[in-house]
Amino acid sequence: MKIAVFGGAGYIGSHTVLQLLERGHDVAVYDNLSSGHRSNLLPTAEFVEGDILDTQALQAFMEDFQPQGVVHLAAFKAAGESMLHPEKYSTNNITGSLNLLNACTAVGVKYFVFSSSAATYGAPQYLPMDEKHPTNPENYYGYTKLAIEDYLRWYDQLKGLKYAALRYFNAAGYDAQGRITGLEKNPANLLPVVMECVAGMRKSMQVFGDDYATPDGTGVRDYIHVSDLAIGHGMAFDYLEQKQESLVVNLGVNSGASVLEVIKMAEEITGRQVNYEIVERRAGDPAEVVADPKLALETLGWQAEHSNLRNLILTTWEAYLANGVVR
Ligand code: WQD
């Protein structure tokens, strides 16, 4: 199938392109390189530098490539930033996504795989969280993801666009063969922040609270390897093509790791120390977020295989070493 990957130069996007190519798809990437890396681009996938806010360039790309499938990962994803600058998220995540949906129906795209998020759920009311969990996003980023899921339901009903909204939990790790090594600039997520500490790129980090009702008091999250996420995207296209039915599904591991467990494992693997200071909780942070991925197994046949904490940290460390950090 011809698949256009929007945001395909990004961290999750490039791993998804790799997996779609390995599954024999004909892939083209459309990315504005605002956060993605040209070095993440794979030679066997066509690349067009463009913005989903540029409707003319978007239309020209779609008319030229004529994809049957689309993966949409072109969005801003910093929850904290979305509360300070909602306009940026409205424009890029909502207007940009609507531009993309209209560009898809204009050229008859049949399958749309959407990068959604556990942030659509908001604070956990029960754990592990399944797809029936209430969706009350606590940050504007999570709201933009839920809003696009609503639009997708209408475009399915009115235009027959079949979609899979994949609700990622906490993405981490890198390709085990080192084929993708682009590092996030100024990361806010835990694993890259810890890696910057052991790599000597940052003197210390803050641990946002150690008074949660968790085993060691620090926040627990469901960290999922980006290669497992990518495999889920490939399976989603197979599902949409075979079943011709849309789907909303969690991609997570159903087990959690705490902040201190991540720090300790990083110190063990790298032999370096992480200097950290325990500070106040970060607003909006729940104590624990863990996925129930049962529906993904039942529908897609998907389950995480690369997401043990050691592999997540080891492959991330290898990516930092590949960028010149001295072992
Ligand atoms: C993880 C844990 C922090 C940084 C966010 C988005 C979510 C998804 C993943 C896109 C928490 C703690 C972190 C630090 C810390 N993004 N932490 N010090 O908040 O679970 O989820 O990213 O889909 O939508 O909301 O991820 O990596 O920011 O935090 O103590 O410097 O690490 O408190 O417990 P989060 P995170």
C-alpha cells in the first residue's frame, strides 16, 4: 500500500516509517522538520519538506503521491507547553489536522492511522486504563488529541475514511539496530532528561515529587518502546484493510516504572551517576498511569515485545553514544 507519513522525520514517525518499509509498503514522508531530523529520514522513503498548515503544498503532495493510507504524527506534544501557549496547539494540532483530513478526502485516502495519546484520558479513575475509561483530558495537548478523534468519527461516518486512533502511553527507547538516532532538542520527558544527565549534557535534573502513593513515592508510568509502537501502526493498516472498521486502541505495556527506578537503571547501565533534586509535584501529574492493552491484542494481535525497562534505557543510551557522547 502507498502510505504517506506526516511527521515521519520525528522520533516516533521515523521508527514507524522503518517498520512500514519492512512490511513492504511504499512510503513517502511529509515533514516540516520543525522538530524532526533530516538524519532520521530513510533513503528508501520519498521525502517532501512541507507543513500541514500549507494547504497548497499539502494538496500538491497528496495529488502527486496518491496514498491509500496516511499516518498522522505531525503534532506538538508537550503537555505543559500546551497550557501556556494553547494557540500554538490549536493551530498546529487542530487546524493542521483538519487540513490533512480534507486533503485525504480530496484524493480518496482510505485508511488513516492517528497518533493519539493516553493524555486523552486525564487523571486515572481506575488502573490499568482500558479504552472504556472516561476521557477528561487535563491538558490542552490531550484535548487536541481527543478533538481529532471526534473529527475522525465524523469523517468515517460521512466520507468512509476508516481510521485507527492509537493511544500511546509513554514512548521511549530507540531502534535496536541503531538505524535511527536523532535526539530530541530540549527534551522534557523523563528518559531523555535522565540520558542528558548521564551524558553530561545537563548537570542535574528535578524529580517532580516523591510523596505519591507509589512504592517509592515517585511517579509511575507505562513506558513503551517506540519499535513496539511502530509495529502497532503496521498492524493497524492490516486491520483497517481486512476489517474495513475503525478502531480506538491503547498501546501500552500494562506495567509501570517509577522515576527512581528509571534513574537507578540508567546509572546501572551507563555506570554514570544521575544528580537529581526532589522538588514539588508537577501540576497535573497523576501518581500512576498504566495501560490495559487487552483490546490491542484482541483486535490487532499486538502486544509489546521490546518494552522492558533495560532495553528502553540501553537503546536510548546507544542513541546518545551514536551522537558523540563518550562511553
Ligand atoms: C514521566 C514521569 C514526571 C521529567 C507526557 C505527556 C503524554 C505523553 C508522554 C505524548 C512523571 C516525571 C519527568 C522530569 C520528572 N506525550 N519527571 N522529572 O507526563 O507521563 O506524559 O509525555 O503523547 O501525553 O503528558 O511524561 O516523561 O513528562 O513524565 O520527575 O524532568 O517522570 O513527574 O512522573 P508524562 P514525562
